Amino acid sequence: MDIRQHTVLIAEDSPTQASSLQETLEEKGLRVLHASDGIQALEMTKEHLPDAVILDIEMPGMNGLEVS
């Protein structure tokens, strides 16, 4: 399986954490999308249909548990 064909959505409100995780995943060849809160993560999931979603538990608006 070639992971370079896959998209991961990161839902993380900390720019530092999101950037670090995004950089790591992109180095592995994954396409990465970023949402800064749970509501945006839900909208992006519907629009982009990512293969995987990484959710922060504590985010403003809607937390990771509510999104899942």
C-alpha cells in the first residue's frame, strides 16, 4: 500500500503542535489538512473525506470526543 495517496486531517488548536505533526506526516508522503477546532474538522471531513483524522481532545467550540 502506498501511503502517499492518503489524506490525514489534523484537528488541533495549538499551532505549534499542529505544525509539528503536519511536518512529520508530510515527510512520510501523506497529504495533510489542518482544522483549528472541532466544528471546522467536521466541515473539512465532509468536504475532503480524509482517510484518517487525528483529533485533539481539548479544542474550542467542539472537542475531539464530540467530533468523534
